[in-house]
Amino acid sequence: MGMATPRNYRLTSQRQTLLGLIRQQEGHLDAIELYRRAQELQPRISLSTVYRAMHFFKQLGLIEEHRFEQDHLHYEAKPKVEHCHLICLRCGRISEFQSPQTDKLKKEVEHEKNFKVASIQIHLQGYCDQCQGKQFFEVDNRE
Amino acid sequence: MGMATPRNYRLTSQRQTLLGLIRQQEGHLDAIELYRRAQELQPRISLSTVYRAMHFFKQLGLIEEHRFEQDHLHYEAKPKVEHCHLICLRCGRISEFQSPQTDKLKKEVEHEKNFKVASIQIHLQGYCDQCQGKQFFEVDNRE
DNA sequence: ATATCTGCAAATAATTTGCAGCACA
DNA sequence: TGTGCTGCAAATTATTTGCAGATAT
């Protein structure tokens, strides 16, 4: 809200730690997991710092934020090649998929709508190979 | 959590009202707005009922849930034709875009990964026609 | 030297849930 | 006649924020 945009940014040890963690990770992490891992390297780091750093990295275009089926965010380093996430509505597993359609879609949007795309999120929800046939009303698949 | 999946569903007046509202709406609505509109038709309806109905409709595949840049969900009737949402990071406006790539992508996923797609969400964040050139670090565009 | 960042604790706000009564089938 | 649904109030939980002290540049 009242938070003015700073004119200079600092590369603090916390930010280095967090960016390192998120970059060395294949795929995505949530705030709590990042916090746990960061604590092993910097015991006094706080959860707010994790959230603030994620917000900061996002503004810089270094990471992407995803909200899957759950109620909290996941973060991942911005990949070289765009990919889709396939989210299984039964087992909750999330896998990735790359397709040339993604890039075509982006170009279409840029040309036809004159919309400058900064990041893309493509989520396909459904039933994975192993979970097919069991899909109806499996509302509560936890525990 | 412990909520067992019911064997029979009931078409209550609340559910009729809510499904009616969401279907007559072009585009998406959030829980509060749905609640306001529903109250005009059924003054004693509660916000929990709205949330519970959305969860129910989602399980039935009648609606889609979207989390845009904000911290709360939006709901919309499942459309006949898939579309993408373009979200402007500066003005916050959300527009829609249809493309044949969407359907191709879906078919690819179904064939190559044997993943049964139930719903798709494609969000492109970036800068719209009017907001281009003003994009850098416009962190706080509210008020 | 000073603007920016951090940790801590407290606040915020969306969504979920327990429960007791109501109502559809 | 009983399972499923609702309203209400209270709980939960992710995320944000205020502030005072620390730190990068």
C-alpha cells in the first residue's frame, strides 16, 4: 500500500540464499518449504522475509507464482522454456509438459491484442494415467 | 476433511439461485459479489452457502475457479469454448482471448501423457495495450 | 550517512468448519 | 423419516504489515 517503490535494490544474504534455493530446485516450492530450507543455511531468517523476497523476485521477473489446487502459493524459477502443469484431481500429483502451442499462443496474443506478455501460467486439471477410472466425487483424497 | 461424499444431491433453492447467477453472468464473479446478488433474491442466504455451492459445482464440473492477481477466488460457468485470460499487471483489467492452440494443447496432453483433462486455466500476465511503456516496477497501482 | 532490508509480533482477510435446525426426496 | 443442506458463529491459516533495529552501498 503506502510502500514506495525503492530506487535501489540490495543483494542481501537472505535474498541470495532464497534465490539459490529456488534456482537449484527442479520445479516448485512453497513458502514454508523455502523457509525450512533457508533456515538450515541462515537460522535467523524469518517467514516474512521469504514472502517479501518472493514478491521482489516476481517483480523482477525472476520467478513465477502458482496456485495449484491448494490454498497457498508455490514459487519456481522462471524457466527458459515455458511449460504447462498437469494437476491430478485425485492424487494431487503435479507434472510438467512442454508444447510448441504455448509459444504460438503467446505470439498470437502479442500480435492480435497488442498485449505484452510477461509470464504465462497454464494449468490443466484432470486425471492422470494411474488415477483414471476412479475420478468421480473423490472429494477427499487426503489421508 | 471428514466430510463424507454424499450419495444423493439436492437441488435447493440456494443452489438454483447461485447457478442461475453464475450462468447469466458474462465472465467471472467472486464469492462476495455472488453473495450480494444472491441476497437480493434470497435475503437469508449465507456466505458459507456460497462457498459450499461453488465447491459443489466445481466437483460437478459446472464451473471453473480462477485466482487472478488478487488474493481471492473468482468463479465462472464452464464455457463451451475454452479461453485464456489476459491479466494486466498495471491496471489489473482482465480480458479474454480464444485460440485454437488451446484445444490443440489439450489434445496433445491427452494423447502424449494419457491425462484426462477436466478443465484448463490459461493466464497470461503482462501489459495491455494502454499500459505499455509504463510497466517497470509499478508495484503499487492501487489508489 | 542513509535508504533499504530484516525479524518479530500483531493484524488482516479469505475460506472452512462445527453444530443444531430445516427441508428435500 | 432420514440424509443432505443451511445459517450462524467461531476457527483456521496463508499472507501482509508496523515498527525498531540492522545492514548494504
